[in-house]
Amino acid sequence: MSDSRELRDLYQEVILEHSKKPRNFGELANADHKAEGFNPLCGDHYTVFVNVKDGAIDEIGFTGAGCAISKASASMMTQTLKGKSTVEADTIFTNFHDLVTGHEANVDALGKLGVFSGVSEYPLRVKCATLAWHAMRAALRGDQDAISTE
């Protein structure tokens, strides 16, 4: 089996694991930031909850439902961003967005999020992978309108 095939299989395993057992899934009752995201093409729908303390993400969670890619992305996003400053979160958002849209990205800086590198080959899946990220960014900016991928 080729190295790229083994790597693709590993990536698929990570995405499926996070989809089946998402981390930080649940509403934060005391969230000081929240935003909703919706993909009308496929029906993915998530709400992201964030607590910021001293300029950093103290707690982050999400609720909702969607495809394996969107749920895994939301799960891995929460793991990655917890404890990061809001400025770091915005930088990671930009780097992740570049990765999944096929632009030059710092894959090493993204760590495990690199599993989403193949998403750029499937333009409709980019919206799945970035939905929760757009909701997180809207939450941190205080945007109250629901985010749509359209």
C-alpha cells in the first residue's frame, strides 16, 4: 500500500472518530459568545458557544447536526482553540480556511487539523468543513445573525 493511501486512510479514521464521538459537544449554559451556522444545501446546522476570559478562549462547545466532515471539523476546532487567545483563534481560522480551500497554508502549524487537507479537492465539502469555524468567528465578533454558507 502506498504512503499516500495509508495517510488518506489515517485521515479518514480521525475524521470518523471525531464524527462518531465529538469532543466538546454540548451547550455552554453560561456562554458569553454564541453564534449559529447553517448550510442550506446539505442541512448542516451548528451553534458554537464560547467563553472568553482574559482575551483567551476559556471554554468552547457546540451543538447541532451535520455530515461527518462538519461534525469532525467542529469537534477538532474546539479542541484546537481551547486556551488560545482570540487573536490566535482568528489566525488559526485563516490558516484552516486556506488549507481547505486549496490555498497555501501552514499545515505544520495546524497540527491534527491537517487531516482536512483533502477537502479542497471537493468544493462542496469546503462549506461542511468551515461551517462551525465561521460560526466560531462570528461568535467572537459578536455577530448575532445566523451565519449561512450561501
